[in-house]
Amino acid sequence: MADRALRGMRLGTQSKESAVGMELAERREAVYDCPNGHVLAFPFAIEADVPLSWECHCGAAALLRDAIQPEAREERHQRTHWDMLLERRSIAELEDLLQERLGVLRASRGA
């Protein structure tokens, strides 16, 4: 086992290839403005599709500078269990059901 050990370099952190003679892809810088005042700049390849928004380190959505801003989408109301229950039953039906179940509970405690 010891004869198979790699010596003299850290695994996964260094490469023996050099950057001599390599041509990097052309790049452009995309600048994003956060509503909290942060400015984010990232290099993108010329061919890459640059996203219109980027999540800032503070958690807010930073928007691409000098771009057509996306239309605000209508926020959908988050349905709760109560909302779904009211779709199936009326308040009067729920009150009748509650009284019935309370009667069963009281009868079981008295026995």
C-alpha cells in the first residue's frame, strides 16, 4: 500500500499543467446592483447567457445593471390547510362536525 502513495503533491489542489500557450475565452463583466446597496461584479464568457438577477450575499435579489428589468410577477397566495378545508366544507358544516366530535369525546370520558 505504501508503494502506491502519491508523494510530493496535494491531491486535487494543484495541477501539473501550465497555462502557457492557452487562450482564455473572451470575457465581459456583468454588474449587479442589490437593493441594499451592494454591487456585485462577475466575469462571464462572451457566449454565455447572463442571468437578469443574482442572489446577493445578503439574500436579496440583485438585478443586472443596464438591462431591461423583468416584469414583477403576481404573488400567489400560499394556501394553508384551513383554506383547503374551507374549499370542501362551509363554516356551518364545520361547527356541526365540531359539536358531534365534542359529544363523542365527552361521552368517552364519562364512560
